[in-house]
Amino acid sequence: MTITIDPKLEARVRERADAEGLTIARYVERLINADEAAIEELEILAVDGLDSGEPIEISPGYWEEKHRRLDERLKLTITR
């Protein structure tokens, strides 16, 4: 397969492939495989989220409480 890409992008791809000791074809194949793996991971996380329990209502108060608890945890970490 032959594709045409911007010369600047081609140079970046060549540079990264060379840095990893790969041909351009193998480098692109790894990118595509990584992209597919990321999509699968995202789908798994989405399903896990849907199956994680009853939904909760998110309001400004929810985020305020989250921030307050995070601030408390950070203070404990800093004082150690």
C-alpha cells in the first residue's frame, strides 16, 4: 500500500521508527495495534463503569466534597 503524507509528518514517522529500530511499515503497524488496544480498553472501562453500581447525581456539592477530601489527603501526604 502506498500513502502520501505531508513531508514533515513523514520525517517525524521516519525518525520515530528509526529510534525504535523499526521499519516504517512495522512502526505504523504498532501504532495501529496500540490504537486498537486503547479502543478495547476504553470499551472495557465504559462497561465496567456502567456495571459499577447505582448511578449517583453529580452536583456542585458533589465536586466541592471531592475537592475537600482531596485537599485533606494532600495535607496528610505533605505533613509526613
